[in-house]
Amino acid sequence: MEENGEKEFPAFPYKPYSIQLDFMKFLYESLDRGGISMLESPTGTGKTLSMICSALQWLVDRKNLEGLENLGEGNDNVDADEPDWMRNFVPNKEPERKNLIHKKKIESRSKEKGDVVRDLHSLGVKEKKSDDSEAINVKVKTGVDEVDDAIFLLEEYDSDAENDRKSKRKNGEAEDFLSSGEEEEDEVDGLGEEEVETRLKVYFCSRTHSQLSQFMKELRKTKFASELRVVCLGSRKNFCINEEVLKLGNSTRVNERCLELQKNKKNGTSKLKKLVSGKRVRCKSSSSGCSMLRRRKIEDFKNEIIQKTEALDIEDLVRMGRNLEGCPYYVSRRMLPTADLVVLPYQSLLSKSSRESLGLNIKDSVIIIDEAHNLADTLISMYDAKITVPQLNQLQSHLDGYFQRFRNLLGPGNRRYIQTLMTLTRAFSQFLSAGNKFANQTDPVCNNTEEITSTSGFTMTINEFLFALNIDNINLVKLLQYMKESNIIHKVSGYGEKAATSRIVGEGKAISEGESAISGFRALTDMLSSLINNDSDGKIIVSTPTQTFNGLEGGYIKYVMLTGEKMFSEVVDQAHAIILAGGTLQPIEETKERLFPSIQLHQLPFFSCGHIIPSENILPIAVKHGPSGQPFDFSFKNRSSPTMIEELGLMLSNLVSVVPEGVVVFFSSFDYESRVYDAWKASGILSRISKKKQIFREPRKSTDVEAVLREYKQTIDDLAVNGPTCCNGAILLAVVGGKISEGINFSDGAGRCIVMVGLPYPSPSDVELMERVKHIEGLGRTIPSNNPVCGETGFHVLKRCKGKGKEYYDNLCMKAVNQSIGRAIRHRNDYAAILLVDARYASDSTKRGFSHSTEKLPKWIKNQLVPTVPNYGEVHRLLHQFFKFHKKKGFNE
């Protein structure tokens, strides 16, 4: 809507601040223009609500415009004498359409199969008549076990077939069984074929499930929640309501079990009954598979959602699914074609395989990516691949066992490809065992740890790796196609696990829950897919196993993708508009260079606004000295010195007496936080701090974070209720890059002061990071040396970086700082102090260059920064005045 030429957003539930109005106008214009735009609005400024009201208003306006155009084109056929109810009447052709689709499917199956239902004994052994006879004779002799084994036999595969891909399995698909149930009891597979996707869509993506839930809460504040069709997508683990599957816990195992249950639904047959009766007809077992995937339940679930007048989030869908006993994961996918707004995680949209699996059509759509500050690293990491020594050992065992069992029954195509897989897994294993021979010829690296250790691996290019293993003559594209089409993964995994279980039970041992063979196959598939990338796209990292008392342990081969430009361009080329949004996107140069370098910086539409809070509500200070006058230097070389740790402790001991309520202190790593904590405990500093504030620590396990936060905030809330005591609040020791620094809000008393200890540069011993730095800088290989020390290698790379690589490394640090210190201010009346504790933050504001660290702070913090103070006493004085002012202001209000 427009009034006096000004764009208005009537769905915004409150009177918008000027910066919110500017944000919405810029976003609307960006969607009109199309292409890539970046919008930065500090956390706590209503960014999410502004995005919703602007983007969805644009969507409604565009649909209305298209509707008017279509109406104009069809006006000639409208009879003005017809009553409204006749003009508005649309006949319900849904039952007729479904019947037609079902009829075509039946006709198609009859034509392809000739109405012949093959017997189990003929599965995959059509090449030679003698083989078929041999298989049947063996089965008769050995009974039920042989019949069970036969379900693992692959159908014949011809990779050179010139016909349609479906013809490569010569005996047809194993899914075509006679159903013992009615049509409505069919498995959910294929339901999506009935809808044609034609609607213009807005896709909203964010990183975590909690961020998507927050988006849905904001959406419900607007009229769009009831006026538009909204679909939430998530992982199987978040959606699953099958208790037996949920018990598996791990996301990978949940995914595998879900797919396995679907195959059981398709392949479940009453084999013992057939063997005894001698009949040659397959019957699908009605009890196999997941009971939540019945067609009738999915349809009932979908109809129930359509009748709802409000947008449903993942929790709502899970509750409905439990009541209706239908699968929320698949019903949400079923709703995709008719959706106006799709809310989903990063990975589901940015990964090409995920888009294809979900059936996402992003052609001419609008894509909004929130929390886009780490977009480049997130996108690139999706295409990493890793396979471990235990996975390779399991794959070798399963492939060898399968080949020995079925080699006389397999066709030549299957035999050739299985032998190729055996060759590859053996080559990988042997390479890891003898990997040290190659280390001196390649780039030495170390484990991803904070401490400097001796080398345990090396890096290679793709071509170097292929030649070193002598597998450069294998057609990996055809092999991957075979793995995708032949069902080899499930056949070999199923037989291998059955054989292993029989052996364990025979030995009288308990069956333990280990990693499934399917996970190993997935890892192998990902690794082989990586090897067909361009040589310059990534690097192979080889971590050799280490000798322990239990034998060789550890060891892996990992592919690290170094560029995300190609993957992101696949999304950009299809979408109408892409919006990258976040609270702290600056510095934006690194994101641009890594994802869309062809766009000049001055041509990139970028919006950044200040905060809604008054300037007096924030006090950022660069703290150069401690209470005893010792300069703060938390560089890698000096941060562990007893003097530096003690000086930091003295500062916090003073801080807790002047800062009310909650203080959050960010350290560079868990290891460093532990070292500081132990030193303070030994020196008595910890007991001094605890007299004023209760101490909490961020746990390493992310699942334990919520409980710690709850107790931390409860301590502060109790203070507000019960009044001041000897303890005036709480202090939380957190870690940059941990869960607390990324997605937790410390509004009001929970974050009255944020302390950033040092500049949290990533460790130079992180080999993947160093490879990315070298790639961005444009460096070749590091200078070879004989058995160099890992840390020196990383530092050596950084010393050589003078351009984009160094800038990328600096930007990673400041992005982490900005994310952490932005946790405090959450609304207009909130206030907090921010202490940047390191001499490297301090500077003369008149002499600062663009490359100075504080120049990369968010504008709303940088503009209020106290860049330098003569001593710690001045810091204490400024803090005292700041909190005294707000205490008085609170009393007056």
C-alpha cells in the first residue's frame, strides 16, 4: 500500500520506528529490483518482524497484480448477466483428477511389467538359466535362511544400457508387489506427484530450529499468518513421532531408520508362507514399515491443516501428528506445492541434493537468508566429506562377505561394480596405513587442537590423491550412478548386519549398538562425489591413525571444499531475489568475495541501520590496562602467562562490585577458559568474585547449556524479587563460537555487562581453516620442510598472507566478536556496558585506519566506543557513572 507516494506496511502490528520503516522500504525495493541484497539491523530492533511485513506485503501485492492482469485477459468470456454465485463457482474436480492419476499409474505398471509378478527365486538371476536353477535348488536344500538371503540379492544391472534409466535393472523394480491392503494403505511414497507447483513463493531460512520457531512467533503477530499458506520444514529428527525411531537419538540413525522402514513397507513380504505353500505370488505385508506413513492418515492430516486458520510451526505439526497418527515430516512436504511461505533450515535450501530430495522449486522465488553472517562457511561445509578407518573396515568386511556369498548369482554388471568398490575401500585403507610415506611429499598438517603438537597427517589435491592411490582410471561418475540406482547400499548393509548378528548370537555375545553400515556407505558416496570436483575446488586432508595400546586408532580421509561460489550461483541463477539479512553482517567484503565475487562492492545493495536504543544506553570501552597497570595482551603467545591471567582476575574482582545483576565473560576457547578458571581457583580470585556474584560456566556439551542458562537467569530474577543481598547477581563464563555466543539473548539484567577477553582469532593449527586462508589469498603450497611443527606451519601461512587471506582471517575474528557482544541489547529500554579487553582494541580514534579491528565493529557500537582510557581507574569511573545514571532513571520512571 502507498499513501502520498510513501510505501506503507499495514501488517506491522505496532507503530514502526523510523529505522524499521527504512528497513522495510529498502527490502521491498530490493524485491522489486531482484538479485542479491544485504540488510543489517542490530538484534533487538525488530528485524524479523520488519522482514515479515515487508517481504509478505510484496508477495501479496505481486499476487494481486498478477491476478488483475489475468482477470483483464479473461474478461471477454465473462457473462455480465450471470449471478455472482455462478461466476465464483469452481467445480470440484479433485476426485476426478485423482482417479485419472491412479488409472494412469495402473496402466503404466501393467504396460511396463506385462502384468507379470515375478517370484522371489528369479530375483536378479536372469542372465543364465543354469544360475537360476542353481539358486532354486540351493534354496530348497537349506530352507528358510536361503529364502531370507535371497532378499539381499541385487537385480542385474547394465550400466551400458542405452534405454531409459529404469531399464538398467533388467528384472524391474523390486517395489512392485501385490498389495494385501487397499489403496489408502499404500506408503506415502509418490504422494507429491499429484500436485503441480505453480505458486510464487517466499522461502525464509535460518540456521537453527529455535530461530525458525522465533520467526513463527513473530509471523503470528501479523495478519499474514492467517491469510497466507505457510509450511514449516525441518529434519526427520525434529518431526518424528515414531517412539521406536526417536529412541535412536542421533540424527543420522533417525534418517536411516526412517528410510529403512519405508523400504520395509515396500519390500515386506511373507516369505515363509510362500516357501511352505509353493505359491509364486508376492504379497506385501500390511504390518511392515512405519504406521505413520499410511496414505489415509497423511491425507486426513493434510485436510486438517488446510482447515486451520493460522500458521503452524514444527511443534504444532508434531502435536497434530501424534493425535492423528500421521507423519508430520511427510505431510509438511505434501503441503509444499500450495504454500506461499516456506520456513526451513539453511541446509534444506542451500544443498542441491536436499532441494532435489524435498522437491523445492526455487525458480523465480524470493529467498530470505537470516543470520547470514556465517553463510559462506556454512554453505561450504555442506559439501565437505569424511570417511574414517572404522567405516572403511566395516565396508570392506561387508563387501567381501556379500561378494563371497552371492558372486555366483550376480550378473556381470553387479560383479564388476562391487569389485570396484572393494578395490576403492581397500585402497583407502592401505593409503591410511601407509600414509606417512606420503607426508614428506605433501603439505604437513596437524589435528584441530589449540595446542601445538607434532604432525599426524597431510594435505593433497584431488589429482594427487587419485594418482597416489592409483585409482585415477576408475569412472567415478558411473560408479556413483550405480550406487544410486542399484540399491547396493541397502542390500550389502542389510546382508552384512544380518551376518554379523548371526555370528554374534552364535558366539553367545550381546548385540551392541554400533554405527550402521549405511552410514559408512553414505560417507563413501560423499567422498567419491567430492573426488569428481575440479582439482582447485578443494583439498584432501589425510589424518593418519595413531598407534595406541589398543592398536591403531583414529585416522580419516576428508575432503574440504574451499569455494562456495559455484554452489551459491546455482541458487542465485534460479531465484528472483535473494536477501542476506543479519544483526551483524559487517564486514561484508568477505561474504561477497567468497560467494558472489563478480559483483562489485559499490554495486551491491547494502542497508545498515543504527540501533533503536538511545546513545546513553550503551557504554563500549576498549580496556588497555588492568587494575595494577599491566597492559592487556591476550595474543596466543602471551595469554597463558600467569601475569595476564591474574590481571584479568583482578579486573573482574573489581568489576563485580560496580556492575549490577548479570555479567557475561567471553573467552577464546574452552581450553583457555578452563586454564584461567583453574588458575583463579588456585589463587583465591575465584572466591573473591563469588562473594559478589554466583559463578556459572558454559558446558562443553550443547545439550547441557539450557539448564545452566536457566539457573543463571533464575539467580538474577530472584535478585529482582528478593532485593539486594551480599550477592548482587551472577557471572557467566562463556566461549566465543559456543552455543551461548551464537543464539542466546541476554536482555535486561541477564547481560548488564559483556566482557570480551582478547581478540578470538581462530587457531592457526586448524588445517581446514589454513587451507581456506591459502585458497583465498591465492597461495600455492607451503614451503616444504622436514617434519615441521604444526603450529609453525599455520603461523607461517598467516605471515605470508598480506591481502585477502589476511583480511578473511581478521574478519573471522571480528565476526565472532560482533556476534558475542551483540547478545546484550534486546529492546529500546535495555542498557549494557561492553568491555573489549586487550590493548589491540585501544587506539587514537583520529589515527585509526580501515583495517583496525574496531573499525569492523557494528556502527551502533563503534559510534559510541570509548577508544582509549589512560588507566583502569577511568574505566571503573565510567562504569560507576553509567550504572548510577540508569539506576536513577529507573527510579524516576
